[in-house]
Amino acid sequence: MKHVPLRPALSTLPPYVPGARVPVGAAAYKLSSNENPYPPLPSVVAAIADGAVDVNRYPDMYATELTDAVAVHLGVQPDQVVAGCGSVAVLGHILAAFCDAGDQVVYPWRSFEAYPIAVTLAGAESVQVPTGDDGRLDLPAMAAAVTERTRVVLVCTPNNPTGPAVHAAELDAFLAAVPRNVLVVLDEAYVEFVRDPQAPDGLAVLAAHPNVVLLRTFSKAYGLAGLRVGFAVADARLAAGIRSASTPFGVSHLAQLAGVASLRAADELLDRVDRIVLERARLLDGLRAQGWDVPDSQANFVWLPLGDASARFAQEATEAGVLVRPFAADGVRISVGEPEATDLVLQVAGQFRR
């Protein structure tokens, strides 16, 4: 019997593994998905509730009110902003706009696990450049990996799942080495959590380099992971191309309203980010005091390079009532959550070292 064939690329497509969820009826802290531990602000919930009566209508196709609000918030022009159903979807639109079959996309590894999936689905070829033992991106090696077939380079900063942010000087040197006809995507999903004084100003980098695109999200700092809304900021010509490749009506009406309401409450929300940053410092300090060699994190998570012991650590954490995210035989990523969750993580980590 003949069957309808699937694309051959699907047979090699790596699965996206979501963070473990708390079983129904169980009590545990979920630190496996880099979620914001705080619920939406009342003003954001009110905006979502008010918009619920209109869900029988299609949303604004180009998320005009949201892109206008993002533009004002960042100090760019509205035609430079392209919204989508989470930054992962926007990344897919970027690759669709710039890559043809056989083109290459360079990115660090280990990094965001959606990268190889998105590149494969775009019909492009992945070129993975190992991160350093300190969890930092090796930008000179990434620049050296660029060839005539390279169309896009992905720079995740801070890097998910290892945590460090690239530094401005090394990024400047990298951009000087990369040809101007190669698109460089700065994936800044965690930019609001960055406190490293050497980290680059993404908007300044964008203004100085027409081949740079910023990729950001409302999922992390703004706590809208469940509504799926992210955006790209780019030169207007490039943004128009990304917009052309975007899914029509890709951002729901409720997500648009919640994003606008969140920007109006940005100061209040970023105060929560400051609290998460303080809790991140407590977690890092506690782990290092126990003797762990932990990379610097500028995101809302920390990384334990546990190698083959990763799955065992995750299992022990689960048994103690805290869900973390193991990555094969590389390490474990632990999101920053409630102070009580930090206490549990430190307890598990301390016992694990004995």
C-alpha cells in the first residue's frame, strides 16, 4: 500500500521537550520552563477579561496597537516592529523570509532547543558552534563558521540554557567580522533580567548595524507565556520581509490587549523583575557556597553542568517537590521561582554533592 510521504527532514527533526508539568493534584514548584513566578497584574487581567467578548472576531492582522506601543516603548518606528505568536514563531518567520533550501544558519550549541527545529523546518542547514565550558558563546568561532552559504547567525544573549550574556566588545568584533549580507539575530528573550555592565545595548547595536534583528518576547519578564506574543525589531525593509512571511492573524486579540496593558504597567512589572534578579543572586550564591561551579547567569534561570548526572539530579529534585529541566547529558537548568522554591533547590543541591 502506498502512503502519502512526509518530508524526509521530519525523520531527523529533534523534538522540542517542554519543561515538566506539575501532575494534577500534586504539590510542587515548577522551575522547568523559565516562567515568571508572578501572576499577571490586575490591570492586565482586566484587559484580557474586557477583550474576551470580542473573541468571535479576527484580531488585528498586524497587531497595530501592540506594535505601536512597542515602538514607543523602545524608541523605534512602528514599521520596524513585527509581532508574532511568541518569539519562536517570529524566529520561524525570520528564517522563512531569509533562507532557501541549502542555506546555512550558524548558532551556538548548547543553546535554545527550538533553533535546530526552526532551521530544519525552514529547509536550511544547521551549523552548530560549541559554547565554552563557562557556558559563554564563542563568538570568534561563530564568525569563523560563516561561509558563502550562511544566511543567518543566531546569537542568544543571555544564552538559554547556560545563562551568560555576550559582552559589547566581543559582539562589536563579531559584527565587524560577519559580512553585511548575513543576517544576525540577537535573541534577547531575557534582556530585562540582564545586569551585567558589559552587556550590549541591543537597540544601539540595531541602530548601528542594518543586518541585525532583535528578537524579544512578552513571555518572560512580562509574564504572558500562556498568551504567546513576541516580536522582532529590525530595519524597516527587513521588517517588511518578515511581516510578509508571518502567519496571518498570528497574534490573538487577547494577547495584543495584554501586551499593550503590560507596557502601560512596565514600571510595576519590572519591579517584579528586580525581585527575580535578587532571588537569582541568592540561588547562585547558595550554589557556589556549596562548591558548585555555576556559570554567571543574566537570565531568570541558572545552569548546573552535571553531564551524565543530569537526569539523576532532576529525579531527586522531583522527589523533593521541585521540577527542573535536565538537558540530556549536558546539564540541568533551574528557573528562578519563589523564595521557598530556592530553599528547596539549595537543599537538593547540597544533598546531591554529599
